[in-house]
Amino acid sequence: MSDLLQMLDMPFFRRALAAAALIGFTNGFVSGFVLLRRSSLTLSALSHTLLPGIVVVVLITGVLNQAGAFTGALLASLIVGIASITVTRYTRLPQSTAIAIFYTAAVALGVILIPYAHTSQNLEQWLFGTIQTMGDTDLKVFFGIACFTLMSSTLFMRPLLLTLFEPNVAAVQGVNVRRMNYLLYTLMIFALMASFQAVGPILSIGLLVAPGAIISLFTNNTKWLFWGGGIIGCVAAVLAVIISIPLNIPTGPAIVLVLGTLFLLAYISVTSRKFHSNTSS
């Protein structure tokens, strides 16, 4: 406890805790949409396009910083995501096929361009997140993402859910299904953008899947799927920051590992409860 109090006196540790709480809750909340939309594999593909976007920005600007990385990763994910949706709309190809083509091409381009960026060592550090080196500006960015994501989700929750479950009924009731799909996609991409700075592009999908999956093991209540996922994501991210620094382990992988451990414990709890229930009956 005394060590924790001492760490709280360090500005970088307080910023890391605040960032973990914001990112964890936002991604945990959005994980409900990911689970209901069954788009885990799509987001996993998009997460791999973040690094090529960063590389392109480094080539253009000559520097690697938080703002440039955020911009490059955001543009890359939006381009690949919107391109896959456009191809699906005007052809018979499923979106999974289109996004697989675009994201593998983007990753291939990133691999080819990395040697020309002359910052390969720094780029490797971004593979697993940089949450301990975040500044006040980064926190403001995360706060903005959290406000936009949570306010939009809450404000349009009913039409979003109606679009997910019954798109034909939503259209009959006057819901613009196309716009809701674009909004949903935008929310997931913004959440993905926040998580990549915390855990890196390789592990970012973990923050967008695990919290909702953990809650879904215990309840089918849609409300709890979102708010419960947010709480799980927040607690797991903050706990990982607290334990990673004293143990001298990377914080990004620690966040995903904590979530994976919580999922395993939840699964064991649910299955053991069902086993005892079946045995007693």
C-alpha cells in the first residue's frame, strides 16, 4: 500500500491511471456493440491497419509523435473500413472478404515502407502501447473520444440496437439504417483508436471484445452488456497499470492479460455453477 501511495505522487503514474480508466471504460462500453454485431474479426483486421497508417505519417512529417500517430492510424482504419463497406454495397462480395483484401494490402504496404521511415526502433515500441508516456494533451484526446463515444452511444442507443437486431423494422419506423451503420462503425473505430495507444495495434482488439464477452457469460440484459462491460474494462485497465509498474512488465500486454484472466475466471464460475446445478437436479 505504501508503494502504491508513493507511485501516486508520480505525475506519469497518475496520467497512466486516468488514461487506463478512460480507455478501459470506453472500450468496455463499445464492446457491447462489437459483441452484438459479431464484428470481432472485422475489428481485428482493422487493428492491423493502424501501424501502416503511422508509418505513412512518419514518412510525410519525418517525426513520430502522439498526434501524428493518432491521425495516421485513424485515417488508415477509416479508409480500409469505408472501402470494404463500399465494395460490399456495390458487389456480391461479403465485407469479410473485402476487408481481408484491403487490410492485408495495407499491412504489406506498411512492411515495405518501415525501412524508409528511419524510426523502426521507435515504431516497434508502439506495437504494445505507450500508456506510461502519455501527457496531458493525450488525456484530453482520450477524454474527447470518451465523451463523443459515450454520448453518441447513449443518444442513439435505441435506433442503433434496432438496426442491429431488426434492420427492416428499423427502416419501417423511419430509422436511417445506413447512417446508423456508419455511426456504429465510427464508434468502434474511435474506440479502437483509443485502445491502440494503450495496448498497441496488435492487442487493441482485446479491449474491444473481452469486457462485453465477460458480462455476456452472466446476463443477457442489454443494458448490463454495455455499462457492465465499461466497468469491467475500466477496472481491468487500472488494475493492470497498478501491477505492471512494480513488476516491471509492459502495461499494454498486462491489460489484455488481466482481461483474459477475468474471462477465464468468469467462464470457470459459470460452467461450475451449471455443473453443480445439473448434478443436484
